[in-house]
Amino acid sequence: MGSDDSYNFVFKVVLIGESGVGKSNLLSRFTKNEFMHDSRTTIGVEFSTRTVQLDHLTIKAQIWDTAGLERYRAITSAYYRGAVGALLVYDISKHLTYESAERWLKELYDHADPHIVVMLVGNKKDLETLRTVPTEEAKDFADKKGLMFIETSALDSTNVEAAFNEVLTAIHKKVASKEVTRGSISAVTLSGSLGLTRESQEEQKGCCKS
Amino acid sequence: MYAHKFHHLLFGYKVFESVEAESMAEREEIPPIDLVKTTDGPQPPTSESSTSAVSNQHPVPDNATVPESANEPTASQQTAEVSETFSEEITIESEPAISESARQDAKLPDLEEEALIQKEINLESEAAVETGINKSKEPSAAESKNLMTHGAGKEVNTNINLKSAPENTNVLKLETEIHNEYFQAPPLGETLTLQTHKIKDLEGERSCPETSRENTDSQSDKKPQDSKKPEDTESTVCNFAETKKAAEMELEKPDSNSPVRQVLNALQTASRGGFSLSSHSRHSPDAVDSDDSPSALEMEDIPAGITCVTSEDIKPRPLIGLAAPPISLAQREKMASERLAQDHHLDTACNTSPEGTDLGLSEEEAEMDNVLTEPESGVMGGVTKYEESSEEQTYSQETLDMYLINLHRIDKDVRRCDRTYWYFTTDNLEKLRNIMCSYVWQHLETGYVQGMCDLLAPLLVILDDEVMAFSCFTELMKRMNQNFPHGGAMDTHFANMRSLIQILDSELFELMQQNGDYTHFYFCYRWFLLDFKREMVYDDVFSVWETIWAAKYSSSEHFVLFIALALVEMYRDIILENNMDFTDIIKFFN
């Protein structure tokens, strides 16, 4: 299903953050280049995939989206399981959503692989006039926590591609440099179909140690 | 049309209103013959009395379609007797022996017709019907069934009288014979076991008579002494004909092509079968009550949603407060000033929305609270955090803060609730918000949880009345609450799904296990949380909800399980063909 094109890696990336910050729209902007003004609240989990080219590699990004407010505990664990990247999204125009970032981070580290690549994403950059979270403040916070940082706008597409691509690149670097543990590497699956091309070395490097 | 049914179903009323009251009157004054004759339209009378016309339908398809049934002596013999048996029963209404034999007959046609009508989905629907038989749990469903029939399909209206005819006779009978014998329905597990037998048989042989024999056997094995069961199944004969017709009619609908639609049809059919199977038994205790003074009951219970809620467990005051205009201006203003301080506190924190709606809403929140403030005092057993003083209550900071957080959440979600649906104009979203705020204020210990708006929305659409929608929503949430993360029902649903699939479709179950083991069934989460509300368009949501609610009284509290099962089984081949894993299936069902 949906995996017709061959790829070298599948990276599972999760979107987390308060309800209403635009997670679902970030996802649809990235995977379908759509923005839904009338999108509904996410119930349970949804996900979407997009295959991207990074360097000479084909990476299938499997991006999971969940409800920001309600997290059914059992699902939460399934949601985080195997994730190698996370976008922690807040709304630059709502300071509260930024304040909760710390809590989200804790939950993420409680459930996900400790080596997971995390990016702090200030979304709704288009609402510059209503900004209540200064870029610098968020940037400092991200640096302190060792997170990547970017500000995006799913509405006007600003930085959406960049955000995901940077995360995917970082994941790939981690995978390639064997920084990740066996546990997380199992989440990065190999495409069996493309094994004999020149990428095979990459795959060997990145993935075959499990 | 739905509005009334929704309300009654939700509150589990004895809904005699037009349909039932009518048929009850007829039942008492006129012999059943007339009842059926009134609905002869789609179903030409085949014999001198329409009573036997009803029953005659069944032996015919029975014999015609399944000759093997003759292999079983009892079955064939009884089949031959059916029509007589039925007219006898209806007129005499006293011989247990007859109903015993009719019971077995009844099983044959019902299954055969199932098999004929719903080829691809017969597994699910039979499962559902079977549960209907085995698990009938709640009293008082004939009413809801009638209502159900009334609205479920516009074309199916003719079924009302058809159904009420056999039903009523049964009721009479039940009243005279067995109204005291009320048995607790078996727990789910037991039902599942029975289903297992049955489905295995179906899979193994695909042979109707045998299946039905098995059914009858298991049925009688289970409760040989249960004289109520005969009543259940005996009526199946009559009702399944209607069911079949209904199914056919529905399949003829222009929009009946979509797969979801098909499942729906099957389910509606199944559930109707379920009603007819079990509603009788359950009907009896209630019918006895309500027969005493149905009109009085109606007068009291039905006209005003307000009193309905009152009679449940919410005291009248909050609703009066909601329904009536706010208390007094002076009081409001006093409260408002207090509240504004609070709101200001919140606004500084989170009123950052671009539309500035938060401000507007906050002011209203103040008002809303004032409306509620007064009536709440005596009611809020659950919320104990606020302090009370005799005249003006002040609430603890904690309570207010919590409520404000909830209001903020509600605002976020209300704005996003089904915006594409025509009904949700700004004004109607405002209603939605009002209701949700009131509800959450009354249930502050739980607070607002995402999904609640989705559950409220269809009610508001159909009722288009804040007060009614509020009371219905409150009632609905009594069940749905359990599915939210603070309740435990979701895990039960998953566990049941797991058991059911494992038993009914081991091939699929194995695939699920092999592909990363998603037999946790998390992909059904939204289905259960919202009663499939997000999986369907509004019109279908109404049907499905109504079915689910009515099923509680007629077939099974767990009817949602069988809808879910039907959805999974409907697409089982696709799932198998594509060798789906968890992500695929989530994507697929989203």
C-alpha cells in the first residue's frame, strides 16, 4: 500500500504538540501540499507518507499525527514506538502552546527512543503580528534542550519542506554514523527491493547491524 | 423525524407516541388481521387471513430455497406447520408447545434469508443477529424498534404495522404468560462462544439448514428452560420477511452502491432482525408497565426534553437555568464583574487567537457561567471544589481556573467542528459551544475531551435546539464517557474485537499478527470513541447511531462491536490482498 516506489529507508516521524497548533496541516502541507482551513480535530492517530530524495538516497518519511489534547495511553505507546524523529510543534501566536513544550518533551522521552531526533517547530509564522513567542526565546530553549529549531507556516508553506527535510537528514546522519542503538535501528527498515544498487553500501552501513 | 427518535432512544423511554400508541390501540380493539391488512401494499395477501399471510411468507422461501431442510425431520415437519402454528398462536396465545415448535421454524427462515440477501456480508450480519438473539439484554425495545423502523428508511414505513402486528400479539402473550420470567442475558463471553459455533458452521458448510439446526440446538442447549426464548424466535418468522424487504428496498436506494452504505444496510437489517428477535422478550416487562397508562406516560415524559432530563438524574434547576433566560440582570452583572476578573487572567495568558474570538467568547463565558452559577449549587455532586455561600456562590480559584482551561479547549475545538457541514454556521457553532460549556461545567471533574464536540454535533444538527441537544448529549455521554481516556471501555472494545476476529476470521487475525501484530486494534479507536461518527457522512451517522442506541434495548449493548466487525470483515479481502500492516490499515481506514 502506497509503497510502490522503492526506497532505501523508512523513517517514522511523529508530530507532537498542543491541540490546535497546526500539526495536521503541517502534515498535509508536507505530504500532500494542501492546507485545510476547515480541518477537524484529530481523533486517534492518522498518518501519511512522503518519499523524499536526500542526497542520493530515497527516504520514505512516515509521518504520524495524533490528537494534541487527548492521548489514549495505549495508543500513545504505539504512536511513539519506532519513531526516529519528532516535530514538537507550537503556535507562535499562543504562548501557552509553547510553554507546554517542556511537558511534551518529557512525554516524548518517556515513550520514545532516547536517540530520537527532535525539532522544535514554531508554526503559524504567517501570524507574525500576533506573535507572542519571540523567536529568540524559542531558539534558546531549543539550544538548551539540544533540539533543532525552525519556524514554519503550514498556511503559506514557509519552511515546511525545510523542517521535515532537516529532520530526515539528521535522522539519516544518525543512522549512518551508527549513533543509534540497536533498539532504534529496528525502526528504520530497509527496502528489500533496492538492495543491489549503489545505495547498498549505505544500507549496509546504516541498517544491517541489527 | 430523527430528532424524536434520538431523544427517546437516548433516554430509553417507552416511546409509544404515534406509532406504538396507534398499534397498541389497534391491538386491543381490533384483531391483528386488520393490522396487517393496512400494510398489504408491498406484500399481497396470500391467504384468507392476513395473519397467516404474514406467516405464510416464511415457509415458502424456506422450502423453496433450502430443500435440504427436509433432511431434518423436525425442521421440515415444523416448517409445514408454520402458518397454522402462527395463526393459532396469535389467536389462542396460550400454548407453550406451539411456540416451542415455532421457535425452531423461525430459525430456519431467518438464516436462510440472511444468506440469500446478504451474500458477501452475511457473516457479519448474522453475527449481529445472533447476538441479538443471544444477548438480548435490555427491556423495552419494541418501542424503540418501532420508531427505528419508522425513520430508518422512508420506504420502509410499511413495516411499522407489519412489525407491530406480530409483536403485539407476542406482547399480549408475554403479558399473560411469562411476564415474570425475565432472565438476565448472558454475558458477552457466552455469546461469543455461541457465535463461534455458528460462524464456524457457516464457514465450514455454508449450508443453511445445518447452520440453523446448529443454532436452534445451541439456543435450546443454552436455555432449555427459558420459556421466553421461544417468544423471541418465533417472531423472527414474521419480522425477517420485513427485514428482507427492508434490505431489498434499501439496496435499491440510489446511493446504495458505496461499500459503507452496504455495510450500513446490512447492519440495519441485522439490527432490525435483532430487534425483532429479542425485543419481544424485553418488551414484556415494560409493556406491562406502560400498558397501564401509556397516554399518561407520554404526556409526562415525552413533550419536554427538560422534564426528561429531570426525571433522569439531573435536577431540574440547571436545565431551567439553561432553558430560561438568565437569572436576573442584577445578579448577572454582579457575577459578571467577578468573572471578568477571571477572564482577564485567562486572556492575558491565552487570548492570542487571530480572530479575537477569545475575547468575545470570554465575555460570553462570563455570562454563561452566570446562567449556570445559580442552578448549579445543589447539583454538582461531582464538582466539590467550589465553595458555596447561600445567595451568591463564589467558586474557588482552582475550579474557575480549571473551567477556563476547559473553555479554552472547547473554543479551539468548536471552531474546528465540522466546518464544512452546512449546518455549522457561526450561530449554530455558538449553540454547540454553549451546550458544550454547560456540559463541561457540570462535569468539570472530567472536563472537555476531544471528540465530545463530534458527539454533540449530530445531536444538535438533528434537534436544532440547544436545550434538547444538551439533555440528549448529557445522556449520550453517560455511555460514551467510558470510551474516553479516563474510562476503561476502550480497552474492552479492543479486547472484544481481538477475540471476535480471532474466532471469526483466523486468517485475517494471523495476518494482523504477522504484520507487526496490530491485533491491539488501535486502528478502531476512533470508531469506538465517536460511534463511527467520523467514518460516515451525517445521514449515515444518524442511522448508525440510532441503530446502536436502539440495539442497546433490543439486541446488544455491544452493538458497536458488530459494526466494527462488519467494517473490518467488509474489507478483509482487501486487507489480505494487500498484506496490510498497521500503518497500512490506519491509512486505509482513515
